[in-house]
Amino acid sequence: MPRSGPAALPCTHDWGLRVLTMQELRERLPRPGQVEWIGIRRERRGEVLSVPDAEAHEMVGLIGDHGRVAPGRLKALTGAQAGQQDPAPAAEPAGPLAAGVARPMAGKRQVTLIQAEHLPVIAALAGLGAVTPEQLRRNVLVSGLPLLALKDRRFRIGSDERGWVLLEGTGECHPCSRMEEAFGPGGYNAVRGHGGITARVLQGGTLHVGDRLEPL
């Protein structure tokens, strides 16, 4: 008689069919995903801009998102020179740098991804005819693959022709109070469980709308 539970080892039923382990089940996906949309937020509470592509970097995530700039520009803004050790963190900048353009983004929330198939679900739960990815304020809209299966797992986005960006899923992307502003009363709860995932960039490159997403 086969053992049960998440720690069960592969076994065979009386009729000869092998039972997959929980780890094997988690690794099996029906097909790759596809990038349907990319969004950049120039500042923390600013408008979400739809873009055809976005550059991803290990230090800062998506260039331009929340005012993040390329590492060379970061060093220029902080006064670092070639060959010098990176300076200690400076005080918060003022004026045009106040949005955080001089700060790297090395945490677990460099990139946010959301499931395209969940948009009509969120709309139905919020009592709306439709919702847009701009309203949800995520970076990448993906179809064809269950994003929650990428938590704590590496994956890549791109193509053989244009190259690949390597990422790692770091957790769920939970909604915030701004969903009440976007969708009205109950908007926060409408997005709960459908907010997508967060990820960090392990190897940079350029993301394009239409790119393929492959788990590794």
C-alpha cells in the first residue's frame, strides 16, 4: 500500500502506475508562459506607463521603475570614480533625485509579475466589467503559466534570438490599500490571492512584450 503525505517517496500502485512525489508535482508545468505587457512606474505613487521593453539589472531591477537608473549612472550621481570603493549610503537626495534614482534596489521585490488569467477574476470580484494591468501596478503581465509555481524557483524570460533574463521568484506580491483607490470599496480583498509574485534579477538583459517565460 503506498505511503501518503508530502514526504512520500515514489511508489507503484497495484495497477503499475507510478505516483509522483510532491517535489515532482511542483516542478511539472503544462507549458511555458508569455509576457503580455510591461509597465514602469517612474515614481513611487506615479502613473504606470506601458512600455514595449524594459532593461533588467541585478543591482536595481527594472531600469526606470521607481526612478531606478543604470549602475554607471548611480555611481556618477553619488560621485564614485572608476576603481574607487563604493561610498557609504548618502542622505536622501532632494530635488530631481528625491524619487530615489541614486539608490540601488537589491532586495527581493525588484520585479513584480501578475497572472493575465487573473484579471477577469479580479474584475468579477470587484464588481467591475474589466481591470487593466496599469491599475494593478505590477511590472510584468504573464499568460499561460501559473506564476505561484515560480515561488522560490528560478526562471528565465526572453528568447534564443534576443537573449534571456534570469530571475528568481521570491514570494507573493500582496495587494496594498491603493487597490481600494483603483477599484473602490473591497478592491483590496478582490486582489487578495491574485496579486502575483515578486522576483529578483540574477542575470540582467532586456525584457520584451511577447517574450517566452520558462521555469528552470
